[in-house]
Amino acid sequence: MDPDSGGEPPEGGASAAGRGDGRSSRRRKAKRRGKIAGAAPSMHGEAAQGAALAGRPQSSETGKRKRRRAHSAPSVKEQGEQAVASSLQDSEGTSSSGLGDATKLHKRRKKARGGRGLQGRPLVHARPQPAFDAKAVAVVSSALPHDSGAHISPDTKPVYRDDFYAALDLGTNNCRLLIAQPTRPGQFRVVDAFSRIVRLGEGLAANGRLSEGAMDRAVEALRVCASKLANRPIRRMRLIATEACRSAENGQLFLDRVVRETGLTLEIIDRETEARLAVSGCSSLVGREARSVVLFDIGGGSSEIAVIRIAESRSSRLANHITHWTSLPVGVVTLSERHGGRDVTPQVFEAMVTEVAGMLARFDCPPVVARQVNADDFHLIGTSGTVTTLAGVHLDLPRYDRRKVDGLWLSDAEVTAMQAKLLSWGFEDRAANPCIGPDRADLVLAGCAILEAIRRRWPSPRMRVADRGLREGILTDMMADDGAWRRIRPRRPNAERHDQGGRR
């Protein structure tokens, strides 16, 4: 129990001696002799005291010294008693004016005699609390949805200005931003997010260049991201561009324009870095029982695939277990433009699957151990709009809900059924589905074709859906490299450490 809390101590105190052993404490002996200040002296005490004084000569100088001590400042012991008594009065909201309250206060003061706490431990000053940044709290709170149930209060947890991390991913189809704060080790809380379909890679497969309209859409989305980043005290950020800017002839010219018009400097990452970031972002979805995993990220202009083999000693960073990886130069945008995405017949769908399967055939990777293919220690993980769309259609959601989709397990039969269901729908039916919408209606079947080619190469009885990817991988790596989780690790109060380590 905290000695400064003012709460009622255990009966007899934590270190009180036994009261039935026939021994009298020095305190009670002194009380019987009438030596306690303020104690009502008995008649026998007064007579004895008077007799003692009568037989002892007392000089005037001695009386002066006693009077001076009586009017001097209180001793350290008395200061400690007064502080504890004041704390007890404040905590109970009472005063010492009443006889009963004064008696209780007197009993507690006895336990705190000599500057000791209620449990017999020395009183210590409270630990200085970190400075609370009210402005940062106001900024974060204003960004949270009113119906989300999330609340940040100065009374619960201080918010530090340097705890914001940002990750931006400009892909072939989407522009996405996440701003987050580290929480428990390996985890973080998203405080702001942005996502917009810009189709930067529109027409790239045919022309080899980014079109003016596509660049205008991307710049407009990046302006929104720049304003969000400018309104927050970001400790570290990483802004990346992927396949569209990587393969376009005017990719670097476009990024120079982004710097001029938005002030954001984007980094074009290579395919290996993209694959590693995808694995880092999904590491928490790999079960402890898994020994082999094939993780794929179906993008707009490319698709990254990583083969992960986990030995007995699992590293804290799942990306360290990647044994083979590849990046296919095909995504939902490029594949749908080549084969058509609006009216997809079973024959067109099979042609798309055959094209992707030919690319995978050139991927030199040893197969997953045959005896583990049908066991629980091997499975697929898909992180893309394709697999999240399949999960939303499978759950028959009235509107897309990330909380229900992220981490969902789908069996091989369920994936096959969902692909057949989408293939049986026309363009209008797909556009009317709340988990697809008109923006993805012409892309989802191309993504299903890439998924089908992956499933044929690595058959698995189950697949896990990940509504996460490069941004989450960027945030995880930055926080780990920066020691963010070590920096915010909470310290236990002294009282809690005493309780767990045994009372003194």
C-alpha cells in the first residue's frame, strides 16, 4: 500500500508487534507515565510528576531554554507527522475538530511517528511525472472519431510530442498515409490515416510514362497528406513510392514536381525492400505454430511474394526469416488493362491466371516441404485489396469493416467459392457491392487471377487475410530502430514493486 495514499492500513500495521504476548510497548509505557504531549494526565501521574519536580532543583536558565525550545520551529519528526496528518485529513475530507476524528488522527499519527509511513517505511518524495503536452492531446483527440470510444485524457496517460511516426505509400493504384504512436512492445495506435485511389499507373503499361491526369490526381492526394503531416509534431517519417514511379520514364520528374508543389520528398524503393516491408507489416499475423509461410502482396503494378521459413529460434523481426522472394511485374491495374476488367468471362479469367503462372514458373524457389503442406504449420498470408475484398464478400458485410477482416482465416474451399461468385457477377453487380464499389469493380477479378496462380503454385488448406502492408511495416521498423517501445516502457510505482517483492 502506498504510504502517501491515506488509506486505512491493515489491522495492526504491516510491521506491528503482537499485542497478546504480555509485553508493553514503549509508547504505552510512556503514556502511562504521562509523557505524551497533549495526553490527559491521571491524578497519579500528576502527583508523581509534582513529587519529582519538587525534589529536583530547577534554575531559571533551564526554564528559559525550555521555553525557547517550545517556541522554536518543529523538528523533522514533527514535520513528518504534520505532513502525514495533513494528507490523512485531505484524503478523508475531515478535520480534527471532532473528538472521534481527532482520536483516529492521533492513532494514525502514532504509526507515522518519526517521519515513517503508515507501513513503517520511510516517506519518500513522489516521482516527478513527465511534462504533459496539452496541445498534443488536443490535436490527437480532434482527429479521433467521436463514436470510436477512444479518449485521451491528462489523467490517464501523457502524450509526448516526439512519439508521432508517419508512413506514406504512393503505389500504382492508391495513396495511403498512416500516423501512429507506439503503445505496447511491437504495437502502435493509429491517430490519423488517409487513403485515396489515384490510379497513378493508369496507361503506364501501354505508354511507359505517367499520364498528366494521373499525376494531377496523385499530387492532389499528396497535398492532403502534407497538410496532415504539417499539423503534427512528427518525430520520424518515411515516404515511399513503388512500382509506378519505379518503372515510369518520367517517374523522377514526377517526384520533383511533388517536392515543388507539396514539399514532400518521396523515396523510390526497390522490389526487395518492398517485399521485406510487407513481411514486417504482417509479422503479428504469423502464428506461433507456423514453420513455413508464403506471404504475397498483390499491388497495382507489381506483386511481391516472400517465402518464409521459421526455425526453432524465431527472430523478433520476421523479415529475417525470408529465404526466397520475387516481385512479379504485374498487378491489378496492369493485368486488367491488358485483358479487360469490366466484362471478364471464364476464358478471360483463365488467360490471366496462365500469364501470371508463367511468371511464377521462372521463380527459382524450392517447394515447401511436402509433408507440411496439409499441416497447420504452413499457410498463406495475403495483404492486398484483393484478399480483403474477398473477405468482405465472404462475410456479407453491409459496409467494409477492417476490424472484422484483418486477421480472418479463409479455407481453401471458401476462397474458391468467393472467386466463383465474383466471376459470376457482372460489372454493375460488383460495383454495387459495398465491399468492392465502382473504383475496384474493374480490378478485383484481375487480383483474383493473380491469387489463383499463387494458390496453384503453393497449395494450402487455409489463408489468412491481412488488412495491412507497407505502411505498417515502415512504422514497425522505424519504431524498432528508434527504440520507441523501450523509451515509453512504463515504470511500476514503488508501492507495486514492494508488494510484488514482499513487504518489509
